[in-house]
Amino acid sequence: MSEHPPTQPLPLIIDDEDAPGRLVRPLLVLPRWADKYRAHRRERRTDDGPSIWEPIHLGIDEDGRPVRVPLIYRNMLLAGEPGAGKSVGLNNIVAHAALATDCRLWLFDGKIVELGLWRSCADRFVANSLDDAISALLDLQSEMDSRYAVLDDERRRKIAPADGVPPIVVVLDELAYFSATVGTKREQEAFSVLVRDLVARGRAAGIIVVAATQRPSSDIIPTSLRDLFGYRWAFRCTTDASSDIVLGHGWAARGHSAASVAPETKGIGFLLAEGGIPRRIKAAHLSDEQVYALADRAAMRRLAAGIADHTGDQDLDDATGGAA
């Protein structure tokens, strides 16, 4: 399925504490998925935890107002120089997805220790093996194609909450490690092609890609890939050109440059919702201790919901009922 730019700006919620959480209302149920998850949906209605269908809290704007974005049917790119606070922003997204029992969480971490704090609640965790990363992406691609086959059979364009089909949040950190550092040139290209395919086609199938890098350069984030991300979050960059690689050409000249962020202000960056203008925000900080506590809580919630065995390597067929 082809992707087309939205005609309206993507949602970026400022100071909207009382807004209803679920943005997408169920319309039809896909029969081939519904039976598998009927019991889980009944439990989810009384669950007091977050939902992947709800906006994710990212931090505050310059006036201290909360900033939240809905990630369902969207993707997000985060980039900035080392120490700029990219991991701080990433942890907010992973925390929401980990605590939500209506999604699956796949983590790719070339450093092992950045996302490794969340390993206990990941449905699949890929460390610093490019072969494993490519294998996992191929599994996701296969699942995406299977979901589209079912949607086509049901004359549907995208999944909805009533289907009970869990969205899959795919977090990639660090892009440059897998696409430019390890492996052969052919393997790196295979990785990049698979990522681009998931970002381009995965949204309507409920596959949400969140990609992060500390190398905001054109070889790591080519324009053809960047423009597929509905949300782009640029933390401090060394140059206006690097900031534009993340946000888009011309934003620095219009006064929106992550190079203007002071080096000592970790976690501050410019968030662009496609179709809008970059907003300067500060990511909500989570300490390592808080991350561990949230990860433990998320692991228990997922275990209680019966949706993961927490080995970090659950098959997608088990998670989605093997729809094909």
C-alpha cells in the first residue's frame, strides 16, 4: 500500500489533560482475529494502565504545558548528538508501550545497555547482532504482509481497536550501528531496506517504528527515509545542517534549529509533527532506577495479561494468532 502525506497536520497535543484517550473508535471486527483476543479485550476495558491507542506523554513545552502525541498509525524519528538527551525522550515512548498491554514491544539495541533496561518486558529483544536484526525485521515484514492480506480479505484499510490485533511498537537504537558500522555493505543495505519498508508500509497494519540515532547525517538518515516519519524529534545538533537532516530542509533558516539548544540543557529539542511547525520541548526525565521500576511493573502487567513470556524472543505467530 502506498503512503501519502497527510493533508492536515498530525496531532500534537498541548495541555490537553482532559481529552479522551482513545482517538480511534472501533468500526468492524476482523473475524479471523477477533476470537483470539475477545477475552483480552474484555480485560483491557477495565485495565487502568495506558493504551497504545492513547497519546504518549513526551514532556513539556516552553510554557510548562504537557506535550503528548498519538503514535498509532505513525512513526517517529529521534536524533541528536551524543549526550543531548535522545535516550531520555526514547525512554518515555518505550515506557508507555511497555506498560500498555494492548501492544507488542520489539527492541533493537546495538549498545545492549540503552534499551536493555526494558528487556524484561520486551516481546523480542535484538542486541548487537546484525544477522539477528535482519532476521527480526524479516519476521516483522512477513507479519505486516499477513495483516494486509487479512485486511484485504475483509475490505479494510487499517486495523482498529475492536479487532484485538495488537499494534507492534518497533524501537531501533542505534540506526547507525546496524546500517553503517557492523556487517558487510550488503547486510547493512538489507537492514536499511527492511527498515524503510516497515516505515513506509507498516502504519495501517499497526506496526509503529521508532528509530533513534546520534549520527544525524544524510548517509544515516537519507531524505527518502526521513520524510516517511510523521514525527521528528531533533535534540541538540552540532550544526544547522544536521538539524535540518532530522526536521527537514529549511527549518533552521526559519529559526527552528536544534543547533541553538545549549549543550548543558539535556533533553531539550524540537519536535515536528508532519504538516506543522517544530515545537521546542523538554523530554520528561526518567532515572535508571525509575526505568527499572517501570520495566518490572510492565513485565508483571504483561505476564498477568498472558501476552508475553518475557524471554525477549516470542514468535509473532503466538502474539497474533498466526493470521495469514
